[in-house]
Amino acid sequence: MAAAESDPQNKHKLGRRGTKCSVFNSQEKPDTSQPVIFNPDFFVERLKHEHPQIFAELILSNITRLIDLPGDEFAQLTGESEPRVPASTGFLRSLNFLKRKDKGVVFGAPLTEEGIAQIHQLIEYLSKNLHAEGLFRVPGHSLRQAALREILNAGTEIDLETGDFHPNDAATLLKAYLGELPEPLLTHKHYHAHLKIGELTRFDENGDKTNVPDKERQIEAFQLLLMLLPPANRSLLKLLLDLLYHTARNQHLNKMSAINLATMFAPQIIWPKNVTASDLQGNIEKLNSGIAFLIRHSQKLFKAPVYIKEYARLYFKGSNSLQSKDDSTLFSRTKDTAYTAAPLSPITRPIGREVNSTCAAGSSESLSYTESALRELYQQVNSMPESAKKKKLIRQFEKQPLSTPLSDSRTPFSRKHWRSRSLGGMIKRKVLGSQVLTEKENSKMHSPLQSSSIDGQGTEKIN
């Protein structure tokens, strides 16, 4: 035992056994000399599991800040309406559909953690054989694939290192598994969002769109969108993209670049079921480019944006920042982020609403909160470049029953992009809601408010 402890490697192992986790509160004082195990997305995951509605509103509000989703496509993303994706126009159904008639434990069955555990054997084997030329492009042997499929369907653990199978067998079977899922891995309801993220481009100095992709905003949008995937889909996607990322890094050996891999996998993980290339009406190149982007940047996509982490942390820490009318205090601590975090949309303020509902002066606070929220949105719209879209948004605000802020209260907006066609509906559903009724009641009880303006710090000044 003494000899084992004297070995530096064993000392390290023994030290790890005694490692303490300081994530949860403990009455014992944590030993600062011990390494701290901390998941940077801990509070984000906690918010997702303990308050799924608040989490969904937080993510959706920031997605719609980045991409323009019309009302119907937004309803599909949230699950409020059935996904409308391209459908096959022919009489023949796809081969994948015919295969799904003979369902097994793994192949053709809905995605489960048990199925992922079986498929992980293929992924682990392939990760050790990235040198095979034409990996995922060259088909394997049909008889060996049939035997391997039967073993996996039976839920049996298999040793693929015996030499009975070739990497091309495992690669072809992995593609077949993904293609036979009842729904694409990236889901039907996310289909339109993926197309819109691929269209994100930079703006020039005049605020006009260019043809240069905005990679930072695309990464941010994908980070948010992938957080909305079901847990099993997200887990398998992470394993798959990690495998494809390392495959592309070895393209000098296997001749498979990111775009080549995307061409192989886009039909399996994002194409709507039972469609052919002609049914996608010119979106094939966009879909292939989108999957190639996921492969190239896979090491960044499964991390929550900094401002989401900060919001989740402050939510559970009970900070007053979340109850402030001005969200700039919330993001003052995230200056080290690579992205410019725009203020959260009013629908991401659940804590403030809960507090106001328990206050004696809840009605008046609700009124001022709604006015402040609308002023914030109005300022953001006014900072956009002159366009037909901007005029349409301003007309929507002018139709609101609440007072519109004066033009001299405009402040610069951190992004020159804003969701348009469904913004009016979002305001009515998420911002106004039942508060409009409260405001109408208050207007009967109180005298009309005097005109007000907002200074640079977001505080009201009554004239």
C-alpha cells in the first residue's frame, strides 16, 4: 500500500477519489485545496428541468431575436401547430419507410437511450478507424451488415475489434439507423429554423445585409436551437457531430471533408421523411451547408450562450437584477463573451411578474412595466435602418392602445436585426396578455398619466 501511495500516478488517482463536489450547499466548509467539479451549464440544466416553461420562453425569445420566423413557422417551432414540411409528390415511398415496416429494438424504432447505447458501439468503433478512405461514402458488405444489424437489434453487446467487420460496414449501418428513425434526428418542427439560421449574414456600415455569413450569430442561434431538442436527440446528435468533426479533421487520410460528410448525412438527419431531392425545391444546398456548419463548429454548439448561463444563475441566486426594468444590469457581468448579448425580451421576465403579483401595488407596477417594455421595443425598432420592414413595425406599435415613447428617447440597439412579421403577435401574447385588461381597469380608477420620457439609464422622468 505504501509503495502504491508513493507512485505519483497512483497519488493522483487516490486524490481524485477524495474529490468533493461544491456545487450543492453543504454545512461543512469546502476544502479549497481540493479541485472543484462544476458544470458551467449546471444552472441552465436545472432551469430546464425544474421550470421548463420559463426555460422555453427564455430560449425562444432569444431565437426570434436572431432569426425572422413568421407566425406559422414560430408556432411549428413551439409545437403549437403541426410541422409543415415538404412532402413526397410521387407514388413510391422511400426505401427507409419500407424498412421501418420491420421494426426492431433499435432499427426503425423511436429514439431511446437504450437504442443510443447500442448505436454508440458503432460510433466508438468508427472513432478508432477514421483513416478508412471514403468512410461513410463507400458502402460496406451487405451480408456483414445484415449480421451486425441483427446483433444490434437483439440488444447484444458486440466486440467490433475482432476483425469480423469492416469500418465501412459500421459506417453504412450508422447512416441506415439514422435514416430509419420515425422522425429526423433534428426533428420536423426545427426544419424551417435551420433554413433561417443558414441565411444569417452580416450587415454593412449602412445597416444593409451582405452576402457574408455571420458565423457568430449562426453559432449563437444553433446553440439556442439545439437546447430545444429532446434529450435523446441532443445526446445522439452530440455523439454524431463529434465523430464527424474528427472524421473531417482526418480528411487527408479518408478524403472526407465536412461538406462531403454533410452531403452523406443531411438526407438522414434533417430531410423530412419520405421525400426525394426534387421535393425540396432548391433547399438541398442550404441543408448541406447547414450540416457542414454543424460539423465544423460542433465543439462550440453544445454550450449555452453566456447570457443564458447568467440568467439561469441569477434566477436561482435570487438576484434583484432579474426584477429590474432595465436588463442592462443582468448583462453587465458578461462582457467577456464573444457575442454582444442583447437585452432579454419581455417574455423572459417571469420572476418580475411573479413578484408583482404578490405586491400590494401590483396593478400600478404592471402598468409601468408594460409601458417600459414597449418603450424598449420601440427604441430597438427605431434604431433599425430605414426600410419597409421598419415602417411596418412602427405602424404596429402605433396601433397599440398604450402611449408610444417620444422620438427623442431613442437609444442604440446592439443588433441591427429584429424579428418582424410575428412581432405584433408576440407583443400581444407575451408582453400585453392579461396586463392590458389590468391597465384598462386602472385607467378608470386613476387620472391620466402625464407624459414621460426615459433617460439613458432606463429610469422614468415625470414631467
